[in-house]
Amino acid sequence: MTIPRDLGPGPEGHPVLPVLPDFRRSSATVERMIENLGPPAAPSPAGHAAVRPVESLRRPRVLLPADALRDTLMRTLVAAAGGAGALVMAVALVLLALTVDAGRAPGMGLLLVMLPLGVTTALTLLLSVRFAIVALATARARVEISEHGLRVVGALSSRDVAWHEISAVRTQVVHSVHWLTATLRLTDGTQVVMPVFDRPVWTYGRRSGHDLRTLRRELRRQQRPRP
């Protein structure tokens, strides 16, 4: 910025008139400094301003479970309770088996008790393992949305899916482990489960959340023909 200068005595005894700073030069200097911080301008035709490349600075958006802490805690407690129950029933089965004399077959009454107890033990153990896997998936689950595609993180692994590989986002999908969840249907006919959208039993009657609608809008935007 320039320093004001005096023009000398004013005409006919008027007071001295100062010269105002030339702000145009200072602002032009600041603009040049800012331009030097960015990437070099691309060459442009004569008579046109230089055009600078515009790079996408969008950071990946991350989708997380609606209430990860609560769901993880409840599923962990159910898994622990199921494991404890299966252990107790297994011990009871062993004790019942020990009541049979060596070399003799168990009676019909004992078989009618042991058979349902054994089936219940196996089912309880399977449910316990299922809830443990889903609890781990809830703690780790997320979906990262970027310009290149989706990164789906589950209980034990993660997978990157490009936008052109996705044909649809499916909701209300019944899975053997995750039960009611959402999946990505790929162009080759396979599906990718998104554990981030696993739904607890008490939310089965609710509509799909905002995150699923956001994911569908982004898929439509990515599939739109580009100019």
C-alpha cells in the first residue's frame, strides 16, 4: 500500500490536499500472491483469461449405524447369555448321560429328555455365535462414499465396490446371519451385505432411514450420463 503524499499548498489559500493511497495496486499484488499459491494456470487463447484446473476436494462421506453403541452392547449381552445357557445345558446333558449304566442303552424316558435338550443346546449355541458376529459387525461397520465407489466394512473384512459395478441398493433383505439388512446388488448378480444397515428386531416395522435414501440418490447421480 502506498503512503499518502501532499500536493503542496492548495489554490487560492485552500488547505493542503493529500493524495489517497492507490488501493488498486495493493489489491492487484494480493491477487497475484494468491494466484502464486495455486497450481499454474493452463494456457488460454489470446484475449481470454487464463483458466485454472478445478480439482474435486470432496472427502469421502462415512455412514455409520444409527445407534452403534446401544446395538453392540445389547447384541453382546445376548451372545454372552446364549453362550452361558448353552454351556449349562451341555453340562446337564453330560450329567444325564453319566446316569446310564455302562454297557446299557438309555431308557426311552431319558432319550425323550436328552434329545430336545441337545437340540436346544445346539440352537442356543448357534444363536450365541450369530449375535457375537453381528455385535462385532456393528462395532466395525461403516460405508464410505467417494467419487470412485463404496467401501463396505463388515465384521471380518472390507470390500471396495466401484459405482459401475452396482446395479441397485436393496433394502428389507433377509440374510441368514444379519437377518433384516440392506445389500448392494452388483451387475454380475451377486450381492454385498452392508452390516451398517443391520436392523434390530424392534425396528423391523420402520421405514428405511435417511442414509439409505442418501445412498440411492448418490448412486443415481453417479449413473447419470456425464457431459
